Amino acid sequence: MDMTKRFLAEFVGTFWLVFGGCGSAVLAASFPDVGIGLLGVALAFGLTVLTMAYALGHVSGGHFNPAVTIGLSVGGRFPSKDIPGYVAAQVLGAIIAAGLLYLIASGQSEYSLATNGMAANGYGSASPGGYNLMSGLLIEVVLTAGFLLVILGATDARAPTGFGPLAIGLALTLIHLISIPVTNTSVNPARSTGPALIVGGIALQQLWLFWLAPIVGAAIAGLAYRFIAGDMGKAN
């Protein structure tokens, strides 16, 4: 597939993930009487990946996440030379999604960026449950590693065909159910970058963790799956 089309697919897919996932948290999670809550936000993130994986996965592979791109490269599924272009497209999609979401949210008279935020990730005082740096680091590494193992296994040529996006979307839903109270759930550096640039302050200061931890977790999973499953040269 033409590289421009692949980059565009990654841009659109990541835009959809951030706009849909973070949008559910910012616009719908605490809506009076009918707020969707933690379960709804977790499901929204899973649905964004599931739907775009089916829609555009055949174009670019459906990464929509710099950690996924790097983890697949470590696992032997993606050429390292294409990492910069994919990551740039993903981050740009996330930034534009966050900016558009802010414009929509600020159209509500009671919305306050300082009070309502943009579903930014954080630890310590920025953690929804007050979890510290170590807790945030560990959960982001572990859950990103688990996410990559699901992606690598579900897209292995030996796995049942056609069900990969479903498994990946459900895995991301599960991840959010576990870790929203800890870090607001990243496992995706692009997803963290878009809202952090809008919110600024502590969200921007803590952004380094949400690049470091997901990439470390993804790299661990890439190596682990390669060891456990053997041949990594094929994907369905």
C-alpha cells in the first residue's frame, strides 16, 4: 500500500480513538442522570479501536498507537524504517482530535478546562485515584505488554482469521476497566500527548511517563511473543 495512504489511515484511526475515547470521558461520562461512567468510557475506547481496525486495518495495519508500532517492530512484524512516519501521523491525529474535542466541550457554558479537564493521563495528584508514580509506571508497562501480546497473537497467521479487531478492542476495554482509576489509562503515547498539549501544566510535565512506560511494555511483549510463539514473519 502507498505510504501516504498508510500514514493517512494511521492519522484517521488515531484521531477516531482519541476523539471517541476521550470524548466519551469529557462529554458523556458525567452527564446528569445518564452519564456513561467508567464502564462506558472503557467500552468507548475499545469500540474506537475495534471499528477502525475493521475500517482501515487492511490499509496500514491498524496500529493507531506509537507503542503498538514500536512493539510490532521489536516483534519482527513491522519495518523499523517506517516507525517515524507512523508515529508522526498518530501523534498529529491525536492532537487534532483533542483540539476539536476542546472546541466542542467549551461550547457548553459550564465546561471548565481546569475543572473538567480533557481526560489527560497522570499520576500522583493528577491520578483519578491518587496513585503514585510507581503505580502508574508499573500498570502502564504491564497493561501495554498485555495489549501487545493480544495484538501479536490475534493477528498471527496461525490465529483464526477475521476476529483480530474484536479481540484487540475487547482487550483495550479490559485495560481501561483496570487502570482508569490509576492513570486514566494511556497505553498509547499519542492518546496521552493530544490532551496533555491542551491541558498543559501537570499533564504536560508528566507526559514523559506515558511515552516511556507504554514503549517499554510494548518492547517487552514483542520480545516475549517472539520467544513464546516462534516464527514472527507472518501475520493474517
